[in-house]
Amino acid sequence: MFCRTVVDIQNDACMTNIEGEFPPPTLFRQPLYALSISHLRSLERFDSEIVEHLTHTFLTTENLPIGSEIRRLVQVYLSDYEESFGKINARDAVYNKEMTFSRHPICAYRLTRRVTFLLQDLLSHELTYWPLQKLFDSLRHYENTNTNFGSRFLETVHNFSQQGWPNIENLETWAEKILRLQYVYNLEVNQLADGWVSTVPSNCTLHSFHCYEIAWVAMTTDQFASAIEWLELAKERASVDQKSSVVFIEFSLRNAIKNHNFGFDDVIKMEQGPWFFNRLITFVPGDSKNATKLRDLQYKAFKGNKQKMYSRINYFGLCSGDHLQTEREKAMLFCWNEFKIHPSYVIGPVKMEFLSQHPDIIQMYDILSEEEMGSIISESDDRLEPASSTFVGYNTASFSHHISQTSYHRSLVNSHGSFSKGRDLERKLERLTGLVVQGAVSEDLATASYSAGGHLHPHFDNHKYSGKLDSEKSPMITATFYLNDVELGGATVYTSAGVAASPVKGSLTLWFNIFNDGSVDFDSYHGGCPVLIGEKIVGNVWTNYEYQFSGKCGLQPMEKYRFPVNNEYLPKRKK
Ligand SMILES: O=C(O)CCC(=O)C(=O)O
Ligand SMILES: [Fe+2]
């Protein structure tokens, strides 16, 4: 449960059930406003249409008498919208704008919140507190309904309601995503709240109560250091914006500090979760600002360590642009034109690059056509579903923390099934690898789509149906196709190999998940970094081992597969 303001949270009714005012419309399928960029875009379009209606009605004062509650609620909605445009007039904003809120995590948070809370306030007033369900039933007769806003407004609301209403869970997921961006990329809370995402500014800022709400989600997912930081910021902002109770925030802050200190252990601190500070926090105001986050200490101490337990640490660094390969490893990397791998490339070679040698991780560029990418993306849109833990092998990833359990598969959506261009991709992969890819050998092409804040924790690609890591069922090779340009963030990182692949549209990365004896190679451990701005859509093809090489073995166990360069295997690296 997520209350809208600090003032509300002090109110018992809010604690019981804010959703009680509007029981969730069970009739409608749950939309994915926090996960799917296309759903989010439709929310943004709806918001913009609402603003158009409201500004229009606003001009006719007799519909909204000065001093009336309905006028106040309209004003609240419009000024919330205007704020996201740097205070320009809503009427101008709505005509000038492109779809920009959906790309940006703070704007998307504000957008989702505006429709979830502010529009519902408005509707509940306008429509005399009917539960939404009833409202929608009655809207079938909206032609005869006389409202302040006119029947076209209700038509817009009605049409949107067919696809489902945003709810508190969507908003919590946005808060989780903002927390994840902060945590992985080590962003400053006050910069985020000023609308900055890494180096990119925006007009979408956060008030004291927004900061409080984010802190609340941090607390419920045990991210103590972040909870304390967001509460400190909420307190600072409340004393300026006067929009929430400083006393109440202080109360929550004491609570967060108590919880932090209760879980913190000085003796084993370097083994503790990175969501603590490096020492106990006192109740002296601002004390946490002089403490260091364990995340930072641990990163300094353990980065580049190839053991699995440090994969999370490497993930932070690689996502943030650090290179964790040694100078020797880097010296072995290069690009080349590959024309010998298949006769079809003799005249038009493929541009290839070693991102890592030993383990071989390759990126190949300009592999997909616009038509192929467009077709796959549009087909994915029709069958989005939140990623399930079995599909992407989450159960093999190491995590011991609530943050991962809850937000793990709440940050991206998958689409599977048969794609009309799926066979084309398989055929290309056969030419590029010499492996049999078509038919039962591979999983069907599956896409994963991430909106801002979406990520995939480091993991092995094990077979989607096997509960445990099983070499016979592990894909031998993974090909990840990048189907769009990501504005910022969203690299694929290999936490043991210490390298990141940029999601370049039309390219693919290719790597081996197993050794030549079929056992799993830990160097294949990888994850998808959170998207900072924009969206990321990838297509994965997993080609299995058992069909390719049953009965074959290498001269030695646990040898890595190699990728030839114009038909020649490069000399092995000396240990
Ligand atoms: O999105 C990425 O960068 C990686 C995707 C991936 O590893 C997976 O879907 O298993
Ligand atoms: Fe993967």
C-alpha cells in the first residue's frame, strides 16, 4: 500500500486502504504501465488528452465556478502537468509536445502518479464518488450524461478505462526503478529529485512528498541507506515547499535509522549487503551525509574479482562504464571484417568485434534490417507479459536480498511465441556460427523489453524449463540481438569477463555458455544494466548443446569454445 502524501499517511483511513475508494476494476486485464513502453505511451497520450479537455473546460468558467472544489482539482492536475514542462502553460505544452515522459524515469513516475491519484480525485468528485466499476458501467450511456466536462471527456476516460487503470502497484514499481537507477549507477538523490538522470537534465522534479514515497518503497524493500537518503531529502524539501509535515518525516527517518542500525554489523560489514552505510547512523540531523555507503567501499575493494559472489559489484561498475579487463586482456581485442565464415559474406563481409577473448564474446554489427527489427518489435507488443523467473533462469542467480526478489522480474517484459521474422534470424545465425539453429535445437526467439529503470540481474542462461542449472539443457550459445537504440544505459555486461556490450541497434552479441565438455562456464555470467533513459528491446536466441555435440568431447575437459577469425583460431593466451 502506498499513500499519496505524508499528510495522508497520518490518516487512518489511508492506512486501511486507499484503493478502497476505487476498487480495482477486476473486469479489465492488468496493464503494464511501469514495464511496457507501449503501455506507458498510451498512458502519456491519455494524460495529454485529459489536459486538452481540462484546459478547454477551464476556459468556460461557468462549468467550473471560481472557488469550487472541482476547479481546485482541475488546477491541481494542470499544474502537476505544467511542472513537467518547466512551468510553461498547459495549453501550450499539450500542443508542443512529443512523447517525452515515457522515456524518462522521473517524468514517468510523475505521469503515473498524476493519473493514479489526481485524475481519480477529479473523477470521484465529478462523478459523485462512484466506484470506478460502476462509473464505467454507466458510461455506456455517457451520451446522455451531463457533466462539467462534457461527454467527450467521459468518452476519453471510458475508452482509456477499457485498457485498464494505472494503480498503486505501477507507482511502486516506478519508485523501485528509480531506486535501482540510484543504486546501480550511484546517482545523487538530490540530482534525481531535480530531474537529472545521470548527465541528462529534465523538467520533471520531485517534491517532498514524492521523495517520501520513494523512501517508503526503499524501506519496504530493506534498502536502508537509500531510505535514509530520501527521507533526509524529503525533510529538506518539506521545509521549503511546505507540502508535507516535517515532524512526520522526522519520525519516519528515526524509524529508518533504527532499522538500519539494527541490521548493521561492524565486524562483518564488508560481507554485508551494499544497502547499508559503513557505520551506525546517529539521530543527529544529517549524520548519514558524513557516512560512506558500503556499496562504494565494497566496489573499491572487490571490483574485478571474478568470483560469483562479487558479480553484483562488477555489475555496478560495468554498467556505469568502468572497464574491468586487465591491460593484457584489452590488448587482445580488435575488430575485423569477416568474409570466410559463410560464402554469402565473401562480397559483403560482416563487421565483427572481440569484446573479450577467452572467454570469446563477440559483437557483430549491421546484422538486422529495419524491416526485421520493426516486425519483431510490433509483434512483441501484442504479447507482452512480465518476465517470469523460470524463463530467464533467475533461480540460478545469486541473491539474498528482498530487493532482488521483488524487483527482479518486475522490471522488464518478455514476449515469446513464434515471430514471422524468427526464421530469418535463425538462418542468419546459422550462417554466422556454422551451428544448427533452426528447428527444435533452439528456443524460439524471445524478446525482452525494458523501459527506463528496467534491468536483468546477472545470471546464467539456463534452459527455461529446468529448475536447476543443468549443462545438458544449458544453451551452448546465446545470441542477443539489439532491436532499437537505447538513449542511455542498458548495456549487457559480463561480470566475470569484465566487459560491457553497448546495445547498438541492428547488432548482436554472441557468447558460449558452456565448456567443450558441456559443463557450465562461469565466464558466461551476464546481466542487462538498467536503462537510464529510453527503452531497450532485445531478441534472444538460445541454441542448445545437447543437439549439437552429443557424443563429442574435446582433448581436455573444460576447454573454452573459440570463435575463428576468417577461418583461423587465434593462438591461445598464455596463462
Ligand atoms: O538484455 C540484455 O542485455 C541481456 C538479456 C539476457 O541476458 C537474457 O534475456 O537472458
Ligand atoms: Fe541472459
